[in-house]
Amino acid sequence: MKKIRVGICGLGTVGSGTFNLIGKNANEISRKTGGSVKVVQVGCRRPHPDCDLSTTDTTNDLFAVVNNPDIDVVVELIGGIDTALELVKQALSNKKHVVTANKALIAIHGEDLFKLAMDAGVCLKFEAAIAGGIPIVKAIREGLSGNNIEFLAGIINGTTNFILTEMEAAGNRSFSEVLKEAQDLGYAEADPTFDVEGIDAAHKMTILSSISFGVPLRFDAMYLEGISNITVEDIKYAGELGYKIKHLGITTKTDAGIDLRVHPTLIEKSHMLAQVDGVMNAVLVGSDAAGQTMYYGAGAGAGPTASSVVADIIDVMRDGDSVANLGFDALMDLPMVDISSIESAYYLRLRVLDKPGVLAKITTILSRYKISIESLIQKDAKRGEAPIILVSNIVLEKVMDEAIDAISNLDEVLTDITKIRVASF
Ligand SMILES: NC(=O)c1ccc[n+]([C@@H]2O[C@H](COP(=O)([O-])OP(=O)(O)OC[C@H]3O[C@@H](n4cnc5c(N)ncnc54)[C@H](OP(=O)(O)O)[C@@H]3O)[C@@H](O)[C@H]2O)c1
């Protein structure tokens, strides 16, 4: 019977969930694998109230875990970059398999780490880093392995999805009010920047793009926009036009290269992704043989994330060295598509002076740029001002930006023009 010996570094939300899941489902794991997973040592600064460590060796020296000769798999669950990077490097150099949930580490240092892992002939696995309990890496690398992946679109940050869902449901609560509630409920960190400015989603999309298209991890070159500028008005007007606003990660393999971006997006209400509400996550995958498939589930939390961590440990036990090569030795360095070169439909919102002929001036400028209007809302004027909201046809982003500049220069346009991309899948 195969036995795999695990060392867990970090006993917070995911570490405690992983420790407990391995204990709770030991019989089920044996039944499925014919082997067993044993936690030999835990590295933590303090015990976790949910974990009974009475029969487990614990240490506050994380490097004792990665240097422990009795450990086959190091599970890195401390988060952050610096110490985690040193730990993972040391573990790989010691020829130990590594399982991590650390998206920032993989998105920024993944290529070096995968090279180290391949040279050492061990696995570096990261399912939990992307969408918590959703096995999206497995879906791409195993279930869809016979396909060319064409695009991915994902709601992969529960905090931003919770905020947008609540803003829509309440109809009158601002971004900052709902963010405060998310913090009180534990869905958002005290410093929410990583989530609301889209950095967390960008780390995850970087990894998904790389494994889907066999390209380098290009976090540095991707386009990134958070949700802090989304207003209740935009959510309401998008709703009137038949859309929901979601914070989406999108990556597409195009003839010009890899399009990789994270930004708020209007999605038709009837689309599956528009139904993904609250803290839930989902990833839509477009592929040449299977067509579109969608993967939905909890993107965070002790249980869901531990589920992915434990599945990675079981993979190591089942396949060992044969899963070490993730294709990171044969990356195609395709160019990155600049955001100005993407094609999209656009939602525009502007506030104008309530004077005859203003709409005609705007449509004249749009038609000069060969942009047509698919739908339009013109609201009643208040205090001599009126909002205009429109959705365009699909055009090149730089053409839309030039048209927006020209419209902004009209004397009758009173504020900056809000531009949100509209999904076309
Ligand atoms: N939480 C989720 O739902 C989720 C989902 C997907 C992925 N992830 C990823 O999983 C990883 C862990 O997240 P988490 O939510 O479990 O974080 P967490 O609750 O903050 O846990 C991290 C743990 O690591 C410990 N730690 C940090 N540095 C240490 C050191 N030098 N020595 C000893 N212990 C140390 C911390 O101890 P102290 O408490 O003493 O600082 C804490 O117990 C992160 O990379 C995160 O991005 C989390």
C-alpha cells in the first residue's frame, strides 16, 4: 500500500481545513487510491482552534518541515511571497513534491519554480490557487486535454462578485457601503486592494492563460481594472439594457497573440455567467472539440480550498513523477495583445446638458468613427442635465477611445464618460 507523508506549512484557514480533511476522509482516500496520506509534521506559529494536533509533530520552524527527510510532499499554505518562495525553492531542491494554494507565488515566480521542479523530477501542483474548490486546472489539463482551448472567461474572485451582487440586489448602496459589509462578514480583507482592484483575479487568470495556451506567465503584461469605479447607476442602467455587471477575467488566443485581461464586464442576463452570484466562482471554457463548458463552485473557504489541496496530494501519490511535467519546458512566447487592439462592444454612460441636438452631435461623432448604437437609454432631464446610456456594436478599442475623446470635447458633455466592455461570448 502506497503511503504519502505530508508536511503542512501554515495552519490558517486553508492549512487547518487541509489538516482536518486528510484526517476526516482518511478511509475514503484509502478506498479511492489504495494508499494513505499521513500528515507527518505541521509548521505553524500557533495551534489552530479547529485542529487536534495532539498526535502530530508540530514546529514553528517552517524550514524544519521542508528539510524533514520523512516528508514526501510539502504543502505550502502560508501565503505571501518572500518566505513562501524560499520554502518552496528549498523543498524542490530537497526533491520534495510541493502543493500550494498561493496564486501570487505561482503567477510571479511560477516559471522558475516549475523549472526547479522539473530538474528535481518532482511535482509542483497548484489547483487550489485558482478557484478554490473548482477543479479547473484538472478540467483544462485532463478532461479537455484533447482540445485546443480558445478562450476562458471567469468570475474568480468571490469578494468582487459578492460586492457587485449586493449592489445590484439593494439598488441603492454604494461600492464603499457594500465593501464595508463584505469586510464585516469576513468576505473581504481589512486591506481589500488585492481583491477589489483585481490583482487576485489577475494572478489567477495569468496562471489559467499560461496552462491553457502553453505560454509564459505574463502577469506583468496583462490589462487590469478593478471594480471600485462601478456605480449603482451603471448596475441599474445595465439591468435596464438586459445586462449584469460582473468582474471577469478573460483570456483568448487570437491570431495576434494572447489577450489577457481582468475588468468589469456587461454580460447578458440570460448567460450562465450572469447567474453566478454572491461569493461563488465560475469559469467558462471555450474549446474546439468540447465547445463551451462551465465550471461552478465555491472559490474560497477552508473546505473547498482544502478539497483541491488534498486532490493534488492524491495526484502526487497516484502518479508521482509522471505528473511533474506541466509543459512549462515548451512554452510558446506569443505576443501579448495590447488592450487598445481588442475588439468589443461598449457600454457608455455620459451626462449632458439638456439641450436640443446634443444626441445628434454624439451620434454624428460615433458614425464618423463607424460606430453604431445597438441600444440607447435617454433619461428625463433633472436640473437641466440628462444622462445618456448606450451600448455600441463591436469595434476596436482604440477607435472607441478616440470617439470618446471627441465626444468628451463637446461643450454639452458635463462629466467623464464611463466605458465598460460588453462580453461577446
Ligand atoms: N482562504 C481561502 O479561502 C483561500 C482560497 C484559495 C487560496 N488561498 C491561498 O491559500 C494560502 C493560505 O491562505 P489562508 O486563507 O489559509 O491564510 P491564513 O488564514 O492567513 O493562514 C496563513 C497561515 O500561515 C501562517 N504563517 C505565515 N507565515 C508564517 C511563518 N513564517 N511561520 C509560521 N506560520 C506562518 C499564519 O500564521 P499567523 O496567523 O501566526 O500569522 C497563518 O496561520 C494563501 O496563499 C491564499 O492566497 C486561500
